[in-house]
Amino acid sequence: ALVGNNETSRQLILETLLQKEPSIKELKVSDADFTVIDQINSLGRSLPDSSALTFAKPILPEKSSVISDVSFSKEGKPELYLTLSVNDPLNQRRIGYLQARIELDEIIRRSFNFRLSERGYVFLVDSSGTLIGQTDSELSLHQEEIRENPGVQSFLAGETLSTGSEYKNYAGVYVIGAFAAVGTPNWA
């Protein structure tokens, strides 16, 4: 139904996905050759235009899914693309793809909706040290200081876990910080 000729069924599936997960901002469906046959965004349905004829990150033949690196929207919001293969239920042959553009702000808020202490905070960086989420809005103004954070430096050097170390934070206050790599995607 998703890749087939029944446009009504495809529309219903795409609209349901958008309604069920508010973090999804756009969905695209393509055939097996990555030709976009339908797309919808959180504002409504739109037919593919010349700027939307390709996927953000095509999927390799041996993979059934792929997650892109984090990028930032025009509004400065972190987002990524999740691409899934669509297989024929009878013979499991790949017949198309579904790609979702996912805004990460709400997911990060839901995942880290806690306080470590009155002044504690949690932040999330990607594999290049770019700040992609935080529980302290002041952190977004201190990208370079975050990149120099000892935990971030350890993560960028390939370590996957820190039990904690003392350092000066972006405000010049001594704090104890720890990190853990998330895995896939490669965040800490």
C-alpha cells in the first residue's frame, strides 16, 4: 500500500504516521530507484517538487534502515533523517523506501526531562562535538566551550564512558561531569 498505486491508502498511512509522532516533520515515499512518488509534511500533503526528488541520505542495498547525521533546520533546530526500506511481503524484494525528517527537540526534551540538581544539566552532542540538545537553554550560546568540555573531548577521542571528572563549566564554575555514548546514532 505504501509504494503501490493506491494513492488513498498511501495518504492514509503517511497522515497517520505524522499524527502519531509530532517529532516527524516530513515523510517521503520512493520507489526502488529512489524516485520520490509522494511526500507529506506537518503542514499538509504536497507533491514532489524538483528540490524534493532525492532522499537526504540514500540507503545501502545491504541495509534495511539508515539514520543520517544530525543537521540543523533553517530555524536552527536539530534534525535527522531515518530511511527504511519497504519490502514486498510475499518475496521480501525491496520495492521502495520511506524517509522521515525528524526534529529532535521534542525527543530530547522527553528523554531528558529531569534535573540532576538545582543547577545540574544534561546536554547531548553528536560525533563532531556539536551541541544538539540540552536541558539548560544557556548552553546553546556556548558551543565552543561545550566542544572543549573534558567529557566531550574524551568522547571525540573514542571513549564511550566517563564516571566523572571535575572541570570548569561554561560559566567558570567547577562542576563534576560524566558522559556515556548513546551508540547509534553516535551521540554522547
